[in-house]
Amino acid sequence: MRILMISAEYAPLAKTGGLADALAGLSDALSRRGHDVRALLPGYGRPLPPGYVGSRAERIAGVELRVAQRTEGGPTLFVVESDEIGRDGRIYLGDDRDGARFWRFSRAALDVVAALDWHPDVLHCHDWHASLVPALARRSTLAATPSVLTLHNAGYQGTFARGVLPEDAQSAIAALEDDASRARDWVRFLELGIRHASIVTTVSPGYARELRTPELGMGLDGLLRKRGDDFVGILNGVDYSLWDPESDPYLSTRFTRSDSSGKRRVKLELCGELGLVDDAPLVGAVSRLVEQKGIDLLVAALPELLGRTRARFAILGSGEAWLEATLAGLAASHRERLAFRSGYDEALAHRIIAGSDLLVMPSRYEPCGLTQLYAMRYGTIPVVRKTGGLADTVSHFDSATGKGTGCVFEHADAQGLIWGLTTALGWYEDEGVWRRVVANALQVDFSWTRQSAEYEALYRRSS
């Protein structure tokens, strides 16, 4: 099949989080299965990353287009450049300007495809930034082409006051809305995509169930229930060529699933790098610092955890200013117990995930989560809240049966998190129990090789 991915992100060219990794991993896996996979995304004025080669930019359909590919092959990238989308390197501006930017991107995506001598069998669009494409395609030369819209995080819906959008966007969107939507003084990009896509997916079965409920549906539950069997949850996968302790380029000491003794050395080096005392269990967190991720719960729990346990903490992330400031303050007053690094550092993220004993993800909701999948590959035990994809991928360890891959706690509050971490730290103190849970985690397989087959079947169903 000829498959066109349309997205605001694609790793490593444009990445702010899991969307970019998931899209690149799925595209690679489908390409290996023999499909002609191409991805269309804005370039944001960024240079192509190492390992990619691209054509000179050509003017096509009102934008500049570069065709790029990795030197070792794989999916082809269509990289769109435009002053209206932006060339300053920023993926998102975080304000009303993003409405106009991603309207222009959606419009350009369809115009570029119409101008190419390559035509897709399916359009696979990702999140709100590309969710206008399935709607606009209904009134274009691609009207007969099936479309799939994947919700990677329905908490971000592309909601804008009509007046902040260009006039051509307002008129085009109004023509696609029903009477009730047209009467509002705001528009919601994601809603239009859900209404018009041939099939809607999200990134775990658990999140799909949650989104159908009024409590967790974020205002989309009624619309998603109406889609019936055309709304499905397919679990994300992992590209183990990038996340594997046997070949990870960011580790000076590597180890295997059958012999994880090298993990101890990775931990010692990480503690040295971060200035932590290394004679205790190490708890890692690599996350956006926002309330969705439950980082405020971790902040609230840390004083008690630092007092009650001997654990050390290594935290990497950026986000809400008060969370960054609070974590920085805790790190300053507990220098040998807690290290906090603001921002995102790919190499450090790999070392924290590989070197920690436990990885904490206390999310209030989590569509899928990738970090817990990475962690298990490195024998790092996830401590997660029972929600969405976290509940789908981590099973609570039972020391009586020896089954389970991590610690799963129920309640989205500081006490729930404290229970989860102290329970897992108790396993750590029992050498036999700890060996068992680590061995279980090392054996799980969430490779894209397995998950991509479900998308392949979905594309065939949509056509």
C-alpha cells in the first residue's frame, strides 16, 4: 500500500515528545513490511538531521518542498517550508497563531499531494495539527481516499476563536461543520477530524475506553461513541533499534536481557554524573512537567519519600514554571538524594531510563506512554498509575505468583504514589523478589513489528 503520514512531528527532524517517536517507529515498521510509506510534515526552517539527505527545495503548490530520506533507506519525508507555517525552528508557539499555522499546513498538505505524481491509498493523520486534513479531503481530489485520524493525546484539541483564523480558514471550516457547531464563536480542529475521518484510532485500548466516558472524554465522548466500531485503540510500539541496552549509543556500558549485570555500572556512572550517592535504589522520572503527567503529585510526595525511604531520585523534564522551581529547590536542599535537570536531553534521558532501578509515571491520564515501555527493556521497573495505556502495558507484580512487570497504583494523589513507590522499594530490598520482577520486565515485547500489523489490517478495512 501507499501510505501517507501527515503530522506536525517526526523524529528526529521535529520532536517534542512521544508523538514524533511513535510516528517514526510505525512508519519504519510499515516500510519494513513492504509498504511505500511517506511522511509529510513542516520543516520549521530546521536543517535535516545527520543521516538524512534531501533534495533542493522546489516551489510546489505555494510552498517549498524538500524530499528527504535516511541514507540507509526507509520512509520518504516530504518536508514543507512556508513563511506562514514558520521557519524559526519552533514546532509550536503555544498561542492563537498555531491555529493559522496548522490551517496553512493542512491546506498545503492536500495541495502538495494533489501536485505529486504519487498518490496515497490511505491518509494517516495525527493529532489536532493534521486533523483538518480528513475533513478538507472530502472536498478535494482525494475525496475517495480513505483517511485514518489517530488521537495521540485528546487533551490537545486545537480549539480557537473563529476570529483569530484567516478568513479562508473560517469559511472552509464553516462549510464542514454542522449547524450546532457553526453557531459557536469557536472552532475545534480535532472535532472536525473525528467527524470526517474514515476511521479514528487512539494509542491504547484502555484510552479508547476512557475517551468514550463523560468523566474522561474531554468533551469528545459523545462524538466518539457515535463512531462505534470505527473508533479503535491500538497500542503504541517501541523501536528497539533505538531503545535497547545491547546497542544504546548513549551508554558507555551495555548489557543484555540475559545478562543485565552491566546495568549496575550504568547506574554508578549516572549517579556520579548527577552527584547522587549511589548506595541506594534510584528512582528516575523523564517527563513533561505538567499536571496531566502527575508531576505535581510527585512534588507533593517527595518530602515524605525523602524522609521515609533511602531512595535517590533523578528527574529530567521541563514544563510548568512552578513545578520546575519546586523541583530545583528540592534538589538544592537534598543534593545527594535528588537531582533535577531542566529541559530535554536525549542522551541523559537514555541514561536515566537505563540506570535507574525504578521509573515513576504518576499520570492523571495517559493515552499510551512510551517511557514505561522503554524502561522495561532496560530492566527498570515502572511505577505507574492505573490509567489508559499504563494499565494496558504494566501488570502489577504479585510476589506470591511471581507474575507481573511493575507496580500499579489506583489513586491520583500523593498517598497513592507514595504507596506505589514504597511497595516497589520493598521489592528492591528482597534480592530474590527483585530478580524475579526485573526478569519479567526484561521479557516483554512491545516492538512496532507486532503493533504495525494492526494498522496494516485497519488500512485494508478502511479502503
